[in-house]
Amino acid sequence: MNRPAPLTLHVNGATYRVNAAADTPLLYLLRNDLALNGPKFGCGLGECGACTVLLDGMPTRSCVTTAKVALGREITTLEGLGTCAALHPVQQAFIEEQAAQCGYCLNGMIMTAKALLDRDPHPSVETIQRELSRNLCRCGTHVEIVRAVQRAAELLAAQSALPNGVHA
Ligand code: FES
Ligand code: FES
């Protein structure tokens, strides 16, 4: 039997080649082949948002997105935002506002919030609620999550006000 040709994926600024069929869900390749465990398996049906990654900056449910769809596009996972030593402002804000209980939904919340803030740096509460409305949180930390996105907007605004090359 012929083995499938390796797939080339661009993830978090690096290029990877993985041996998999082109119709493999992107989530499986990220978690199982690349050990990127930020995106979570929740429903597996595109309903909960736990598996969200950014594809060319757009929030995308990786459980229902095949590898073929991601070829030639820039994939960003939670690991691509910041590190423990240098958190991304959205990650920092979620910690400051204690927006997690079990934390299972937070990958999707943070990636969706990142995409929102990239295109709307000062979203209203209504906009935040609308953008996150398809990301499910079974723990009910919605109030803290909305506050975290507002806080992230403040942190990003403060960061962009600094001179080039200076980090808070
Ligand atoms: S695991 Fe992908 S949307 Fe629920
Ligand atoms: S914090 Fe538990 S699902 Fe959201």
C-alpha cells in the first residue's frame, strides 16, 4: 500500500512535516504529532470551541478542519502566543482576572479573544459577548472571561503606547 506523502504545516512560525492522510483532523496532528496540547478535544463536532486555533488569524475549530484545509496557511496555537516567562497580554489578563475554573474552555476563549482584539482593539462588552457566544464554558465563568478580555484590551493598549522595543 502506498504511504501518503508527508504534509507540510506552518505552525507558530515553524515548518513541520508530518506523515498523515490529508483528511486527518488538524487537531489530531497538532496534539498527537506535534505535541501542541493547547487546543483541547471537547465535543469533536465543531460545537464547543475548545479546539480553536487561528488559521491565517481567523478562529477555526481544528476538530472539524482537515489538514488539507490548513496546508499553506499559518496556524497559530495557544503555544504560539506567549511563554510562561513572557505571557501574551491576553494570557496575562485571563490570569489577572482569574477567569478559569477547570480551564478546559480557556484555549478557545483566549484564541477567539486574540483574534477579536487584533481586529477590534477596543471591543464593547456586547461585542465580546457576541464573539465568545459560541465558545462554551460549562463552569460558568463568563463574567470573569468578559472582564479578562476587557483587561487584555487595556494591556495591549498600554503595550502599544510604549516606545518600540520596550516591553512592559
Ligand atoms: S472540540 Fe472542536 S468545537 Fe468542540
Ligand atoms: S472554566 Fe471550565 S469549562 Fe470554562
